[in-house]
Amino acid sequence: MKNLEMTSKLAQNLFKLRKSMGLTQQQVADAVGIKRSTYAYYERGTTPTLEVIEKLAKVFNVTASYLMFPEEQMSNEGYGLNSGNGYTPKFDFITLSDSEQAFLLKYRLLNDNGKIQLLNKLDDLLDKIDGENY
């Protein structure tokens, strides 16, 4: 993004959050279920629908209002200054490996039932592995 001053707050935040998480435009687009070119337009200032904004917020682990109005979220718990680059999510994805980021991104996009099923399968797998270690 060449000139952040000329783009909307939403576009700036999408760009900054995506970069801070080490994601490509294609990865974000896939997670939201849109074309990469459509997502690229959002980073350039085109405003997505509210439904897409909510999906993007879920991907980036922030609220929809944070995406559009970060300066109003300064006092909300879970956000903090990131060395002069604005506000970032409480959870630091930079410390995660690529595979961990991909897993969490996919997990966030599941509905509640899907999350429960996945966690149950994960528990079963961990129990099996733990049983093999004795």
C-alpha cells in the first residue's frame, strides 16, 4: 500500500492486520470466501458489505467496529499499541508458525457446531497419542 493517508481507515487496517499476521491477500480472500482481486480492492479503499466486514473481523480476531474505527477502540481491553503502527489484536500471530496460523484461520471460520466437532476430534487424537506414549 503506497499511500496510507489517501485510503480509508478500513483499507489501512485491513492492510496492516494482514501484514502483521503474515498473510497473503489470497489467504485472507480464501478465508472469507471472496476473490483475491475483490479483497485487493478493499485494501485500496472499496468498502465491503457488512457481512464481509464481519467475516474479515473474524479472520483478524478483532471487532468489526475496530476495523472501521480503531481510534475509538483505544480503551477496549484486548488492544494495545504496537510500536507506533496503531492498534493490534491482543493475540500475537507473529509468534505462530505458518501451519499454526493456517489452522487457527480455518478454525475461526467454522460455525459453533464445527468448532465443537473439531475440538472433540482433537481431544480424541491427543488421547490416542498420549496412550501410545505410555
